[in-house]
Amino acid sequence: MADRVTIANAHLTATIAAKGVELISLIPAGGEEMVWSADPAVWGWYAPNLFPIVGKLADDTLVHQGRRYPMKQHGFLRHSLCELTVEAPDACAFRLVDGAATWAQYPFAFDLTVGYRLTDDRLECNFTLANPADDLLYASLGAHPGFRWPLGDGAREAHVVLFEKPEPEPVRRLTGGLLASQPARSPIAGRLLRLDDSLFVDDALIFDRLASRRVVYGAPGGPAIAIDFPDFPEFGIWSKPGAGYLCLEPWQGMASPAGFAGEFRDKPGVVAIAPGGMRTWRYGIRPLARMPELG
């Protein structure tokens, strides 16, 4: 099996790796690469997918029915070689199921498919999680795509994130990789977040009371990227100060709250899937030739 698949249409070309079903390239027709280069000296990922957790667990440990299972930040999907199940000119899908490699970390049966499809000038990613067992399946999942910052030839300090709706609610920050107990004042003015390295000194901005389900990232007069995430209730924005990327992350779930020591099923953001059931989450990426007006 090939280690990557490229899909294309008249508007976009995307390349997806079998390891972690990671988007490693997205190029609009006549345009430039939009995905971060995965420079290992800075941050060695392109756009990792997160499953069965988002963020970090307390003590890097999942607790289920009183038993403790070691699990590192963001889970094991991004490290897993997945099975190619769909390959078409404009679409592909990969599958990961439970087995001996996952049971030591995650004591649940699961069947996860991650698929990509190009429709006109938009790339859609779908996560479909099925429960083949007779017991409830508990999980979180999300996406962690990193995009170039700056895009095109724009000035780095001119870049912004424009939200679909005003976002006055507080945000969450991390302490030691876990959610701080107190929310923080939102840095968004109305719908506009002006990007600055100082925003990321304390790690990611985490939105758990988000009204928007669409954001646009770019600089006035330059290319931009629109991200829509209708099925994801949480959202993260992250970079390292001075780094050449910005991550725009749709999530179902977050890091464990500081002080949380309970069962995985009670962790904020974890969902339950009934025996024989399934659930799908979608998000889309649409490159834009120009950033919309900010007014």
C-alpha cells in the first residue's frame, strides 16, 4: 500500500498520508502550498488527526472502570498506519480498528474511518466512528491542521482570524498541558482576532463556548483560508511564538481540567456511542484568493 494518496480536481490538489490519515499538502490551482511544512526543528507535523483523545490526560492516563491505561497527548491515531479503503480521483478514505496495539492504551472496540473529498473549491474531511461492541464506546476526536503563517507574501503581523459571529465569551488556557481552572478574557474584538505571538506564550487559545462554526484566516489583500466545522463544539488556535504556522483546530473534546482524576467517560467533551451505533463529524477547508473585508 502506498504511504500517501493524492486527490485532485480543477480547483485543488490534496495529498493525504496513510499514517494518521494526515493532510500533508493542499494547493489551489495556480496558487501556493497552504499547509505547514512539518519542519521537525520547529513542529514536525502537518495536520495530525486526534483520536481517541484531544489534548492531554492528567498523568497521561486514561481511567476506565477503575483501571488505568497509559495514553500520550492527542492519542494514537496520528501514529497509526491506516488501511486505505477508498481511492478515487477526488476522494479517499482510510480505516483504523482496535487491536492489540490499541487495547493496552484504550480498552474499547472501535471502527474509525477518516475520509477526504474535493467538491469544487472545498476539501471536506469526515470522521465516522462506529461502535461494534456490546458496551458503550467513549471517545473524543478532532483535527489539528497547521497552515503557513504568513500566507503568500503578506506581512505576518497583518494576519487575523475572522469569526462567523461575535465571540465575547471567555476562553480557556492551559497550565501544565491541562485546562486551567479559571477561564480567561477573550482576545477577540467582536468577530476579529488579530494574531500576535504573545497570544501563544501560554500555549493554545481554547474556545468551549463558541457561537461560530466558521472562521477565515489571512491578511487583508492576500490569500485566505476558510474553515467550517458544523459538527465540532470546541475549537483551538495554536502556534509557537515566532513559528511559521498557525493551527486552526475543530475539536470534540479538550484536555483534562487541572485536578480532574475521574473516569474517562466523565471527562468534559467525551461522547458516548451506543452499541452498534455510529457518529460522523465533518469539517471543511476552502482556500480563498483574497481575505474578505474585515468590516
